[in-house]
Amino acid sequence: MEKLSTTKYNPSGAVKFAIGLFLLGIGFLFLVVGSSSISAGAKTAQVSMFWLIFAYLFHTMGELCISPVGLSLVNKLSPKRLLGLMFGVWFFASALANYIGGFTASFMDKISEQSSMSSFFLIFVITSGIASLAMLVLAKPIKRWMHGIS
């Protein structure tokens, strides 16, 4: 791994975040396709486990591009006297994101009754795709702001 960091093929932290968000979007795309056969307002449904397995696979790969990279960057970029506080901020942001995710999931029944479950998951495909593109666009400025730390 250390050899990769000396080549031009090692992406910056922002690009790794963009890859993680893109993989997250692909995971939700499997859920969109898998739930497309479920009619609007259905109380029960059966779909192949294939869709859920591949959604988890891509979500896990995306998470592996975000969490370790983020922790590493917090460690490298934080002033040593604020290191513990910054790790706390990182984990608080994760906790807040999980809370917001749970709140967002509470709208699943309303959205799936009005349109379909597939359109509920499509929201996350679109938002993670936009976030991924935004991270790619901002990758060079972010790398400059990190003063050579990758």
C-alpha cells in the first residue's frame, strides 16, 4: 500500500470520498430495480435476495472508501492538541447522519403509498450521485487546502 502512495495512481481523499458516494448510489440503484415490481401502497411483497445482497455489497464497499479515509484524514489534518476533539466531531457527525437517515426512513411508507418504493430509493441514488459529482468537482481545491497531505 505504501508503494501506491508514491505513484500517480493513488487518488486523493476527496476522490476516495467521491468513489464511496458513487458506490453508495449504485447500492441504492439495486434497491430501485429490485423494488420496481412492488406496487404502490403494497403492505407485503416478495423480491429476490439478490437485490439486497448486492445493495449491501456496494454500500459496504462505499463505506470502506469513506470511513477509514475520513478517520485517517482527521488524524493527519487535525492539530495535535485538538485531535481528540476532532475525532469526537467526526463520530458526532456520523451519529447525526444516522439520526437524519432514520428520520428520512420514516417517510418511506408515505412515499411508497403515493408513488412506489422504487421512487423512495431513487431519491438516494440521485442525492448520492450529486454528492459524488460535487466531491469530484471539489477534489482539486480540497487537495490544495490539505497542503500536501493525502
